[in-house]
Amino acid sequence: MSYGSTHPKTVAFVCLHGSAKSLIAAEYLTRTARARGLNFLGTTSGPEPDAEIPENVVAGLSERMIDVRGRIPALVSADALAHADHVVSFGCDLTALVAPGRRVETWADCPAVSDDFDTAWTYIAQRVDRLLESMPDAAPRRG
């Protein structure tokens, strides 16, 4: 799908290991935005990235037609957060990585993916849906 020359609005999701909560949120946001004709992209990272994505996350996303095989969790960076239009933290302290006064939305009450993928998925999907509805420029592109 092409959105012309405009760059997508970026939502940076950050969880401790960059391989579960933030990955689910980023993939769900990107897919949902595309389905709604919105020009948004989710990114995922963490301050202590895993070496690989846990198998339960790969399997859970695969069941939802999202393929993350081969993806490597990324280290969160101040530069990436500075370029994001919106930042969501799953309980990580990002004060050393964001400019003073920069708003970081916190979803620290998200259930653990390792305990129950489906419960975490439901929580994350509902929060992402509400986030998309509240974002500026969330009107579908026509054209």
C-alpha cells in the first residue's frame, strides 16, 4: 500500500526485552493502521533486548497471521525515540533517553506475555485500538 511521499507517523513501543509486549503492539498497530487506511508504523525495542523472539510470541503472532520469524529484538535508543511521533513504554524508565518534558505513555499494567499470550494480546490490542482512535492524523487517507 502506498501513501505517497509522506512518511508514516511512528509509534515507538518499548518493553524490557523488546521481544514480546512491544513487538505485539508494534505489529498490531502497523497491521491495524494499514487495514484502516492510516499512515502509522509501530516500532519495537527494549533496554535489555533478548537475543531472539520467544517461541510463544512467534507462535501466538503466527496464529494471528503475523510472521516475526527472523526478527531480532533491538536496543532502544535516544535517537529512535526522538524521531518517534509517540512513545509507549511497558513499564521501562525512559527518562535518560527522552528529552525533558517529552510525554511517554505508560502501559505498565499489561499482563505478562509469558503467563498468557491471549490475555496479553487482548490487553495490547484494546490499548492500541484506543491509541489509534486518539491520535492526530488518524483519519483514513482518501485518494
